[in-house]
Amino acid sequence: MSRWRPPSPSSTAIITREGFERLKAELDHLWHTVRPEVVKALAAAAAEGDRSENAEYTYRKKQLGEIDRRARYLSKRIPALKVVEAAPSQRDAVFFGATMTLENVESGETVRYRIVGPDETDARKGWISIDSPMARAVLKKRLDDEFDAELPGGRTRFAIMDVSYD
């Protein structure tokens, strides 16, 4: 049996202006604040002598690798992103950037989501990726439309109660 796996589908390269600025600020913070501190601590740990049994040195090397990996990812991802700033002309339909209130038709429970890019999702805020099953199911639907979404708990029917663009 081989270890080959098909490549994972690439995520959509769109983002809101706030998300784009947040990623740029994160890259700047990593590169100009965090990395120099870790390099200084790594140099201090290396100066202590025997590196083979130096836990601080090993920890700082791993930490520096993680910082460099994230900075490399961000420096490649940021130029590839397309910032979407304008709201669509059809403001009663669901597109990227929409904040919507949905009602579960069976249970009557309401939920509020905002469709954002895959780099800025946050479940606590109710921000879902445009690549998520819920977002794919609701895209291009209008106010008061009903739709089915294939969720981890099974197929669920929702009604769109409100759509807004902040």
C-alpha cells in the first residue's frame, strides 16, 4: 500500500479588508517583534555550552522553526489574496461578506453567520469560510428562501431570515 494521497483542494483566495490587514499585521509582528526575541534567546541558550542536553536551546530552535514556517506561509499567501471590499448590487441575496440569520426549519432555532475567506474564519464570532458546506449551500439564495445544507449531523433545512452587508 502506498502513502500517496491526492492533493487537498486549494482554498478560495479571497478575503475581507479587515482580514487582509490582520494577516499583514501578524506577519509584521512575527518578523519584527517575535522572531528577533527568539533569536536572542536562542543565542543565549547556545552560549551556555553543550547543546546536546540543552533543553532551552532545543525549545528555541523548534520555536524559531514554527515562526519561520508561519512567516513563510503568510508571505506567500498575502500576495495571492484578492480583497473584496464592495457589497454586491443584489443586497437581498447571499454572497461573500454577507451576515445572515438562518432559522432551522425543523427545530426553529436561529443562528447568525458571516461568510468570510478561509484565512479569517472564527467559530466563536460565527464567521464561516466561503468553502464550508453551509456557505456553499446558501450562496446566491435570497431572503426568505429555504435550502438544504449537508452538515456533519446530517442534512438540515434552513430558511434565510435576514441578510446584511456591514
